[in-house]
Amino acid sequence: MASKRSDNPSPESVARANRQRLAAEEGRKAMIDVEQRSNAVRANMARLRALREVNEAKERENELTAPAPKKAKKKKAKV
């Protein structure tokens, strides 16, 4: 059975095709935006991790080079 197709698409099919095309474009834009944001978050996390590691190394170095705290002498109670 042969289907009847006219050379001129109906206005509804043109509108549907246009909506689908716009939705596909918006989807691609949204995916690109999500990817860019996730890359920015990963870069920021790496930057913060590097800063934290530098600070922790400085703290460890300070602990090793700092003199040991002196114990306070206890005073004898007068009776």
C-alpha cells in the first residue's frame, strides 16, 4: 500500500519539526554549559587542594622545627 504524501508539509508538521530542532539545539547548549561548569568546579577543587597541601606542609615543618614546649613547674602549696 502506498502512503499518500503531499509535497507540501502541513503547518503542524512544520511547527513540530521546528520545535524538535530548537529542543535539540537547547539540549546541546545545556550539555556544553554543564560540561563547562563541571570543568570549572574540578579546576577550583584542584587549586584548593594544592593550597591545602602547601599549608599542611608548612604546618608540619613548623611543628618539626619548633622547640618543645617547656613544662610549667608546679608550685608547692604552703601549709
